[in-house]
Amino acid sequence: MNQHKFSFRVGVLVLLIAMMAGIFGVRLYDVQVTQAAAVDRTPSGSHTYRTRVTAARGEILDRNGKVLIGNRASYNLTLIYAVIFSADNPNENLRRLTNLCHELDLEMTDHFPVTMEKPYEYTTDEYSSTWNSYFKTFLRERGWDTDISAPQLIRRLKSKYNIPADWTEEEKRRVISVRYELDLRRWTSLPTYVLLNDVDATSLAAITELNIPGTNVETSTVRQYNTDYAAHILGRIGLMNAEEYEYYKDKGYAMDAYVGKEGLEQAFEEELHGTDGMRVTTISADGTVLEEYYETVPQAGKNIELTIDIDLQKTSEDALEDLILNLRAKAETDPNGKGNGSDAEGGAVVVQEVKTGQVLACASYPTFNLATYSRDYNELLETDYAPLVNRALQAAYPPGSTYKMVTSIASIDSGTVGRWYEI
């Protein structure tokens, strides 16, 4: 065999080996990469669910950067349908859970539109059109008439959910509402059911000690008030009502979102609100988290910086309070009792920067505490002198001597008097 033939045969052999290696390489890539991407590697019996992650609301700061209203970390308790009903005796677990929440005086999320006590009646007027639409979807999926009466609906759900007859009516109604919320998540695009919002550490510890499968603790944020002053101008937030949801739903707000109700919280609602995110979680049958990632990352709201100087605001409010209380005390010791402060119901102070017109302080007395507003609301309504009224912006007063400047300028502009007219 000459050298030329040997080299040719070696070349062919090398080419064949290279071709075979190429074929094997392509096949290996197809099996390990292309086909593997299409294979669902989620273990059998696992469950994937989505949780809406509420965006942190923007902070409200004074002109010097002091945070007047910010956020603090909070904990929410969510319920996972697949895990709850994979465990033994889910009804009993839910009864124990809701009973403890009731004993701890925790407010459970409940959109089931039926009164808590007999005689059962519908409460659809308390919910938005979207929640009422979900309720009708719930009835249709069950194959029930949408005109079914509330008492009949309760009877059917007791039977459908196999609620034990020896439970109290209150226990039955609480478990029915929870199961209704969980069922809605099966037939709609609603995210995971949040049973409790902003649970305190002591209550959360008591609940976790029950060791009920399907309960999960999620972190969130709630509003924190760092000042006792400027309550009338800062405002507060609260859950949307039906009318507010009709306005905000087109702006991407969730049905259970908190929105500004008064003051700056309301005026700058869309800037402060932010954009909620969505977290996808895959869990095993026993509730172990297998995978978790953000489908949409939450975007925090924008911060708002005011012209208000909170130190000057404090000085204004304290001085105003002292003045009003001193006038009232003086009137009590006056034998005539009139004309010496007996009519001093309240007052207002507004401090502005002369050159720019910026408001540095805006005080109203009597006032209230934003941090305890919800707890004190009924008492505030019955308190003398209407502390919820912002006297700086909402009350009507005689213009007094300050109005002389307006009439003087009008007289000059109209030519009625000259610029050097002596008064």
C-alpha cells in the first residue's frame, strides 16, 4: 500500500468518526436540552398557585425629608386549597382555625354575600359588581339557580360541604364562608385566598401552633404613622368600596386594595399606590415549597415630599390647642359666661412662606390620631366640636381685616380711589 492510499483511507476514517460524533452530539443536545425543556419535571401530587404581592405604598415626607407616613412589615395568613383538602378531615381543621380566629377577635376576609346570623339574607349591596359576578359564577358552576334564596343556599352548602350537624350555626357559617372563598379560586382567576391580613405576632404564634395543613404565612407591608400631627391634611387609607372599585379597576387595582380616603393619601393616590406583583409557588402535597419565583415583580409607589415643616406644624397645633383650651377655661370662670371664649369650639392656623406662598403648616383643632382612627371612629363621631372637620379648609369664617386688601386693590383697579388715597 503506497503512502497516497494510506492517507486517503485515514482521511475517510477520520471524516466518518467526525460525522458520527456530530450526529451523536446533535442527538444528545436534542434529548438533554430541547426535549427536557418540554418535560414537566414537577413531582406528582404537587400544586402550583399564584399569590398577589402587594406593592409597598410610597412614603409621605415633610420638606426636610422626615418620613411622616411610611410602611412597616406585616404578616398575612393564606390558605392553600390543594394542601387543605389533601389532609385528613379538612372541615374540622377549618373549624378549629376559624374558631381560634374568632376567639382572638381577628377579622377574617369574607366575601360570601350572606349575613352571619339567622334569618339569613343576602348582602350583595355591600360588594362591588365584580364580587357579585364571582358569586353568580359560583352558583352557575354548582348548577344552582342564581335566584336561590339565602336560607336555601345555606342549607345546600351545609349538605354539599358535609358540615356536621352538631356544630353551632356560627361555626357552620364561618367554615362555609372559608370554603366559598377557596372554591372561588378554583373557578376564577383570583389569587391565593388571604384569610387574615396584618396578623400580630402573638396571634400568629397561636395559629401556627394548631399545625393545620395548608396555612401559609406571607410577608407584606402596612401603613405606619410616624407623627401624631397633621392628621387632617395627611389623610388615611382604607379598603375600597363598590363605587371606588368601579373607578380604580381600570387602573389595575385589585378588588381588595387599599386606597386613599381623605387628605393627601387621596389626592396623590395613584402616585403613592404602586404596582402589585405576582409570585408563583409550587408546593408538594404536604405543603413543602418546591419552587418559587416572581411572575411579575412588584413596583413600590412614589414618595411624596410636602412643603409642610412638621416641627412648625407641631408648634402650630400645640399653640392652637393651648389657646382654645385657655379660652374655654376662662369662660368657665367668667360669671357672665358669654363673650369671653365660651364659644371657642375650635380653630385653625395656616402658615405660609411669604415669597412663594408655600404652606409650611396647616393646623386644625380639635384633631385626632390617624394611627387609631378606625378604632376611635365611633367615639370621634360623638365627640363635641367635630374633631374630624378640617377647620382650615372646610369651615366658613368672616373674612375680617384680611379682606381689606382685596377691596382696596379692587377700588384702585376700578379707579374709584387713587393709589395715594388716605384712609
